Amino acid sequence: MAEEKNCCHKTKERSPQEYRKLINRLNRVEGQIRGIRKMVEEDAYCTDILIQVAAVNAALNSFNRELLTSHIKTCVADDIRSGKDETIDELVVTLQKLMK
């Protein structure tokens, strides 16, 4: 049996610019995480680590905002224009999960 590549059976083709922007943000977050790990390994002071964790959270929130903006302007808008109103329900569920 072939393995599914995407759990929700949907994909999104991104422009090279959008792809680069998202990957660059993720690369920065990945670097920050490695930095935090090094701080823990080197017994850095707790508050210094916590400040870096807050920076990672802010970076991930920024990534989410970028991705959500793109999703609404493209996927959601296109689906609504084509009569797929269930996309609104999907967006609401997604927003509720993001706001936990």
C-alpha cells in the first residue's frame, strides 16, 4: 500500500519567493533552537535561556502569521470564490487551534 505524503490530502504550490521566505524563517528558528540547546549543554543561566525561548516563540508566531496570511489570501479566498464554503469552517478550526 502506498504511503500518503500529506495527512489532509491537500497540497499547496508556493511561489519561489514565498517558499524562500518561509524556509528562511524556519532556518532562523532552527538556528535559535540549536543555540538554546548549546546554552543548556553549557549550563547557561535559566533566565538567559528563557529569554531565548521567548525569542523562538516570537519567531514561530511570525512564521505562523506569514503562512496564515498567505493561506487566507490564496487557498481560502480561492475556495470561497469556487463555492467551497466548508473552507471557512476549516479556517475557524485552524484559528481555534492556533489560539490555544
